[in-house]
Amino acid sequence: MEKITRVEAVEIHDSRGTPTITVTVHSGLEKASASVPSGKSAGRREACELRDADGVGVARAIVNVNTAIDEALRDAPLDPEHVDRTLLALDGTSDKHKLGANAMLGVSMATMRLAAFVRKEPLWKTIAGIGGFTPGFPFLYMNMLNGGAHASFRLPFQEYIVAVGRALPSESYAKANAIFETLGTLIKQRYGDVPMGDEGGYSPDVRGIEKPFELLSEAMGAEAMAFLAIDAAASEFFHDGKYVLEGAPHTSEELFSVYENLVQKFHLKSIEDPFAEDDFSAFHRITAELGNRTLIVGDDLTVTNPEITKEMIDEHRANSMIIKPNQVGTLAEVFQTAHIAQKAGWKLIASHRSGETEDSFIADLAVGIGAYGLKAGAPTQKERRVKYERLLEIEKEFLIHS
């Protein structure tokens, strides 16, 4: 087996202009790189993203890659599973605060990509093979309207999504793009020029809980394979024991009624993080009462962590989950979490972060683990488009390799 000869990291900037890292793993003359995204709306139980004293820089994470990690992996086999075990042992903490989840994930992803290159097979196929998954094409969860922490005008919820599931990604992407363009025309006619949010979606100054859904429904028209969904990111509007929507405080019971009405009226396909991450009784109730009509998706609730995910499954607090590799720090843990969730019958939605890079890894991951959905933002930013463009390439590869 090939050996790792060097591991190095450098600083780049994400889609928000915030520093992050790119890691390159070398094996002789061959090499592969991976860039690490960052989230603005982050769950409290996510693994530690190592930042400098100013809370922004990544010099410490880079030093960790270029010293301790490089030393530990020199002459190690180019085996993603071995590399992840080494990283976890070297860090030795429950929240990755020693090396940093950002440093560890960059190494984990770059190693997987280099392993695929050496095997002469697509990345998604290597992920499926090493992880033990059946690959498949996901629904496209395209974020059309940005609110919450991701936008200037504070629409009540963080992401208003159209989920499109045609037979092939190319068909889904074409339809999602058409809906996005129609939405843009409607918004310009009614609200003039509006800012774009962190994830490339429109951010109009729309008032009223139902108004964004009405706009999206109009843009969708009669499309049979398109559905509405939201990422509520409720932890972001939970203050002093109440959920504050459009200036009005709501109890958990009152917020449940809001969701129940939206599911009834707009047939939402999924609701992500409908309550604050510690409001467990509310998660249990909405899963029990609405879970047979819509997906109740954990993100801050589950943070791609295998132990936490198992607890949430056992306590029936959701029926689906977001997969974000930087929430946990290594692909080995991502795979473990995915298997636990899939065994329980949960749907997986592989997701980007609000601070993204031009790395398309998440598209290969979505296909490789057989995720139900892929969230990659609106197609207006290059950091989002590369994920969709990679998915279209995978469509062609899939016909050859599957």
C-alpha cells in the first residue's frame, strides 16, 4: 500500500471572507487537497473548530496540521480508516479541542480523495466502498430564500427550501434553477432589488409567517416533484424561554401550532431544527404528531455525532438528520453516524455550511452514503455551484461505475 509522505495546510478564505484551511496530503508524487467550510449557526454540541484568540484566524489549526499531524502520519499507510483512527487518538478529546475539528477534517477529506485517486475510481465510489454504503442520487434541497442568521432582512426562518427529486440530478438541477429564476422575477416585480443571503438565496423584506411560502409556491407552479421545506434553526430565535417570531414571543406549544398549520397548508416535505436544540419534549411531540406527514430533521439536535444521534433515535426526537462532516471532525465518525441513522430508518441530508469553499466533497459524500437529500445552497455563488456541477459529473460516472 502507498505511504503518506507529507501533510500540510494553508489558509484560504470562505464565501464570507472568513479564514479557513486547505489541507494537502502527499504520497510520493501524488497529492490531493480538501478545504474545510464553517457554519455561522452552529450547534452547541458541535466539535470544536479551532480558531485563534481573535475568534477568526486559523493559524493554530494550520500549525497542528503542519507539525503534530504531519509527524504522526509520515510513512503511515494511505488508508483513510487508519488515518482517522490516528487523528482521533492524537487528539484524544471528546470535542476535538486539541487539534481542532477543522484541522482533522481537512486531513480526513484529503486522504479519502487521494485514496480515490490512487484507486483510479470516483470519490463517491471510494466513500461507498470504504464506508459500506449503497450509493444513490439525492433530492436537491435548494435554499431559495435566506433568513435568520444568514440574511440582512430577518425572515422568521433561516432557510426556505425547494426540494426537487427527479430521476436524475441533471433534471432536478434544471428544474430547481428554473424555479429559482422564476422566484427572482417575482421578487423583483414586487420588492425591487433585494440583497442576497449568506447561502446565495434571496433575502426580501417580506412580512408574515406565510408570505415566503406563498411566494415559493407561486414560483413552483404545478411542478409535481418539487416540495417546500425549511430549516427553522430555532435555537437562533429562542430567547429567555420563548421563541420570538416577527417580534412576538411563542411558547413551544404555540410554535408547534405554527408548524402544524404550515404542514397542513403548504405540505412541507421537511422541517429542520424546529425547536431549540435542548427543547427535547417539543422535538418528541412534533415527531410523534407530524412525523408521519413530514420529515423532522435534526441538525443542532444531532450534530453528526454517533452517540448523540443514537440518543435522539432512542428517545424518538426526530426521524431524519443533517450530515455535516465539520460538526464531528472525521469521516470515520460521519460514516458511523450515517449507519446508526439509516439502520433506524432515518433519512440523511448531506449539507454544506454557510461559510463555504470551492471544494465539492459534499456532493460525492451525498451520493456515496446514499443520502436522501443534498443541501448546497442557491446556484448564485461559485462555492455553491461547484457542488451541483460535481453532482452532474457524478451522474455520468454513475452510469459507468455502478
